[in-house]
Amino acid sequence: MADRTVAVLAGGLSHERDVSLRSGRRLSAVLRDEGFHVEEWDTDGELITRLRTERPSAVVIALHGGEGENGSVQSILEMLDIPFVGTSAHACRRAWDKPIAKAELLEAGHTTPEWVVLPHSTFRELGAQAVLDAMVARIGLPLILKPDQGGSALGAEVVTDATELPTAMVGCFAYGETVLAEQYISGTEVAVTVIELNGEPTALPAVEIVPGDGIYDYTARYTAGLTDFFTPARLSDDSARAVSELAVAAHKLLGLRDISRTDAVVAEDGTVQFLEVNISPGLTETSTVPMAVEASGKSIGTIYSDLIDQAISRS
């Protein structure tokens, strides 16, 4: 491995920069333990020059949000013909847009909470209160607001009372120009990692997420001790099989590659509800992917070593 240089891209300029740096440091450490020569690069104005002049054997993207997940960085790597672990630029764009991903899963026969998508301009042009009243009438309360593009639950808020909506909308618009308002589903929240090797996507054990205050927001995700995790999730055999099948289906339907993480809720009536999919899942000490990998009996280093070999081989 020492003759192979792997560039780990982390940081960037999204709201998730700090989380990305934490993921990048952990990934770099485990790859060095696997024997790779690892370089840690930020996505700045020097990135393309470095990719051309230093040309790594492969790139692993540990960017969260923004250009790391919307296909922008992937497009650059594809143009420069540099192997990288992860989903193609085209498929990244489909997965990054939550309403598009939900619509594709719904069309394929899967269940997802009812939703509406509202750009900021709609509120300016049609009147905020009238739009909010129509939204509540359509999907009811409680509901959750989240940016239509983005991750780490930034800007997301559960609303149980209509009087809370205006403030929640303002907070959500701070992270994007368009809001996804979604029916809030009570139940067991899970994250399911999918690893694809040799063209065969496989779901790892589901991780059950139980935030202390009931809401899995940014603070609950990245502050140790605020959320309890159970791996494998405390589900019936049928529900465990259903969430695994959903995650693999999302991976295939959206054209994802190498690794993905699907977030879902097993509702109180047993229905599995698709929430969203992530093509660059976190690898911090509180992230669910490392928990799933450990429960599967594997290691992050081994899995990413195999994914790097696979990326190099397909180029």
C-alpha cells in the first residue's frame, strides 16, 4: 500500500466543515494503519493544481454538505480522470436533493412521509401566513422543517404548534433557499449503511438512534452522551429485514456507488418510512457508520481499503 497515495478531501466551506474535518482525520488515521500513504487536502483554490501535479492514486471524499455531496467535487475528479471512492457526480445530484430522492423512492413503491417543498420566494410573493396555513392543512402537525439540500440536521426543526412555524421557517431558511416541510413520523429512527463491493450492495446492521430530548438535531448528533445508539437496532426480524431492503433499494434506485447511508423511521404501525440518503456519511466518534461497521465484524480501515482498490480498478 505504501506505493499508493490516497488523498482524503475534508473541510470545505459548507456549514458542516467541522464535522468533515473530524471525519477526515479519523479516516486518514485508519488508512495509514492500513499502510497507505495519506495526504489530507482541503477543497480550496489550490485543489485542482494539487490534483494535477501530485496526482494521487485515489481520492476519498470526507466532505459533508455542499460541494462534497452535490456532485461538484465528483465532477472535477471525473474531468481529471482521478479514481475516487463514492458515487458519480450525476447520481450525487439526485441523492443530494431530498425531494427528488423521496419522489423516486415513492414512485418505486416505497413509503415516505408526506411532504411539500416551498422556496423562499413563495412566502414573499404569496404571503407567509397564507402559505403556512395551507401547509398545515395539507400535511398536519407535528411536522419537521428541513432544508431541501443539506445534512447533519442543520436548520431542521420539529414543529408541534402552528404558532412556532414562522420562527422555525426563518431558522430553516438560514441554511437554504428552499424548505422541505415533512410530516413528522413517530417511531424507531434508524440509519442503515450500505457497502457495495464487486457490484453487490449489502446492508450492514441498522443503528437505532435515541436522542435524549427526542430530537436528533446537530447537537445530538455530534455531542457525545446526548444520544443513545443501539446496534443492531432493537427491531423485529421483519422490520430489520425491511429497513435493510429499503437501504439497498435506495442505493440501487438512485444509482449510488461504494457506500451510502439511508435514514428511515419504523413507524408505530410497523411501516418503514424513507427519510433521506447520504452519499458521504460521517465517520466521527458519534457517527453511525463506524458503529454499523463494528457490529458487522469488520473495520473501517478494511472496508475503505477495499473500496479504494475497487475505485482504482474501475478507472
